[in-house]
Amino acid sequence: MSIGEAKAEAVAERWIERTLASYPAGTIPAPGGARDRFRDPAGHTIRQTLATLARELLGGMDDLVMAQALDAIVRLRAVQGFAPSAAIGFVFELRGVAAAARGALPTDLDERIDRLARMAFDQYMACRDRVAELREKELRMRLHYAVNSRMEP
């Protein structure tokens, strides 16, 4: 494991801990809790996603990889009912984590975090729009069912 990968892993672990701490007690296991994707699917998603994002933010910044990772965590937080600021707040937690890490971090890390935040916000809004569309579709189907069930003899 290179020094860059070790640094990314250490940053990711602290970032994961801070993000999991943002959840209300009892809604998600503690940072050291279950890591099984079947027993703790939300925690697993958060751990996998933030590890990937840390590697990208401290490394190559592959837009496709970052977009796929963001999709998983932002979709999760959007359906969990987080307000927009809280849903993407995990991105800004990285500033504090990186400040504590010191050492060989990219000099443009603040710009990278800002870019990730913009991507996360766009993804969050797309997810919320999709949730609203699904709710509207469900309401239309319920109305259709209610109207049609009354018409039958």
C-alpha cells in the first residue's frame, strides 16, 4: 500500500466516523458497529462510498467514479428525509478531517471539496425530484383505483 493510499484510508475512516455521527442515535450502527451490508445496508453504503470518494479526492478525481459513489450516498440521504444542507453536509465534514490529517494532501483540496459539494447538491435535487414524481404517481394511481372501485356494481 503506497503512502497516498494509506493517507486516503486514514482520511476515509475519520470521515466515515464523522458522517455516521450525524445520524440520530439508534438509527444507524456506531462507527465500529456491524459492517455487513445485509445487517447494516446504510452503514455499508456510507463506508464504501466515503472510502471511494476519499481516494478520488486525494487522487485522480475521476468524475464518473465520483458521480457513481455520490449517487449511492446522496440517494440514501435523500430518501431518509435529510434537509438539503444536512444531506450534503457530509462533504464539508471532509474539511475538518483533512485539516487534522495534515501532510501530503492535494494543495487544491478546498476546490476539490467544493466541486464535490456542487456535484452532491445536483444529485440530491435530482433524487428529491424523482421521489416527488414517484409520490405523485402513487397518488394518481390511488385516486384512479378509488374512483374505479366506486363505479363497479
